[in-house]
Amino acid sequence: MSCLIMLVLLLFLLNLASSDINPGWFSFNGYLDVEGGAAVDSNGLFKLTNSTSLKVGHIFYKNPIQFKNSKNGSVFSFSTTFIFAIGPEYGHGMAFVISPNKEILGALPIQYLGLFNETNNGDSSNHIVAVELDTVFSLDVNDTDDNHVGIDINSVNSVVSASAGYFIDEGKFISASLLSREPMQIWIEYNGIEKQLNVTLYPIKLSRPKTPLLSLKRDLSPYMYDSMYVGFSSSTGSLSATSSSHYILAWSFKMNGSADELDLSRLPKIPRHDNGGIKQLKKILAITLSFTGLTLVLVLVFGFVLLSRKQRFMEILEDWEVQFGPHRFSYKDLFKATKGFKKKEVLGRGVYRPNYARPK
């Protein structure tokens, strides 16, 4: 009897321990952990970072997901889609992340996208798989350009990457700006049988393209643990010109199947202006107005000095002098001739002496 009780208790504990593992699918909702510069507003809009420089933002689904088949250790098929918007200035970008932990310790902003740092970038012990949306060209991590999508494995040096855009049915490539601030949708799909990862990007006003932007033929099993966390990471740069807001408007995920379609009619609105941008604009206006005001004051003071100096030497002419012209030396001429009426320069007092008072 005691053995039976122990067995029931053990099964209960095992069930309790495994209850935190997600069954393999979810839609964008409140079961998310927000860290760093990330935040959520009352409308359900998730913002990974704002326009503050040198910021890292993380958003992860709170429970780990079983990615591997316990029998053979291979990664199951999975699918995810999300709608994002980036802008208005240059950020450094954002990434969809599959990570062993929700907290990525030691991760740096700028070109490391809040995923790695200069020491562990490329380290096989990271066990991180990501799809980056990069908006700054960083030569030291071999970026394609300043507007590209890349598949990253343990490093921001992408395994494969391409300029952002999409293919129409005729096979023509249409480029798309990640910094347009317009909502765009992305599909990330891994086929566990064919061992292939596909990435498709397109504006939400269009239908989903048939041809993916990126394809990587590689088994992800060696790079992932049995259970992993899924979410997003982003970073801003060191200058105000490399600082952006990164928004997630909708998201769904599913193991062993296609992720649920997103309802475009229920997307939250993107703010017209970012608070950080407004603060920066106010600061610029304050500096500009202060400089303009100082310049105006200096001009008025300079003008007053010139006017006072001119009035100091003005002569009042009598009526007869207006008709026949002045028959005396002006105060200005006398002032200059006597070097300011210095005693040693004045030859007489109270007597009109034109022969001696003439300026030299």
C-alpha cells in the first residue's frame, strides 16, 4: 500500500514538474516575460526598445517548449509568424530568438542585437538560433548591408543572409525597407524531416509570397537543447542617429504544424511619435531658440552702441547754417583734433581760434 502511495505521489510530482513545458503552440497574449528596454502598453503593443541609445530589449514566452524528439534527439518541425515595425531612425535591429534561457546574460546592444557580446560571439556553447532583421551595416560582423535578414547560429555573423525584400509570383525581387515604420510580416519555418529552415518576409498589405527570401539546409539538432525558450531581442546604437523603436504587433507559434494565421484587423496602432523622439526634438528646439535669442540680444546691444556713438557726435545746426553751411568746426572734428579734449592738446579756452583748432 505504501508503495502505491509513493508511486502516485511520484507521478503527481512529475506531472507538476512538466506542467511548465508548453505543449507546442500559442498565440500572442499576456503570457510573456519582458526585460530590459522592452515594454507593453495598454493597447497590447509590445515595444522591444525605444529611441534611447545603447539599449537591449527582450520579450520571451514564459514557458520553455519541447523542441526535440526524445527518441532520436532530432528537432521537430516548427513554424512561427509575427508582424513587426521598426523606425523611424536607424536602430541596430531585432531578432526572433530560440534560446536556452529567457535572460541572456552579458548580451550587448549595437551590432550584437542583445544576443551575444564580443567575447562569446561565435561560441558553440551559446546554443542560440535566431533570425535577425538588421538595419545597420557592421563590417566587423560581416553584414550584407544596412537592410538585411539573416539566419544566425551562435553568432551574429549570419550563416546566410539577404537584403530585405520579397519575391512576387513572376520571380521578380522587390526590395523592402525594414525602417519604413510600416508593419511587415515574417514566416520562419523549419522542416524537421528535410532539415531546412525557410524565412519569408513581406508587407502585410500583400499576400504571402510563395518563394522564401532565405533557405538554409541544415540540421538544427546539434545547436539546440530538448527544451528552449522562444522570443525576441533587439538593440539600439550608441548615437541618437542609431536609435530606433522596435514593435511586435502580433505573433503565433506552433510545433509540428503551421502557425495560426494572424488577424490583421485586430493589430494595435503604432504611436505616431515616440516619447524619446519628442524629448530629443524638444531638446533641439530649446538649444536652437536659446542660440537665436542670444544672437538677437547681441545684435540689439551692438546696434544701441553704434546709435549712441553716432548721436554723441551729432551737431545741431542753426537756421542760418542750414542755408549757408556751417562756419565752425564740428564737435567731432574738435574731439579728434584734441584727442578727446586733452589739456595738452587744447590751445585756448573760450576763444574761437580756427587756425589752431583745425585737425591735423
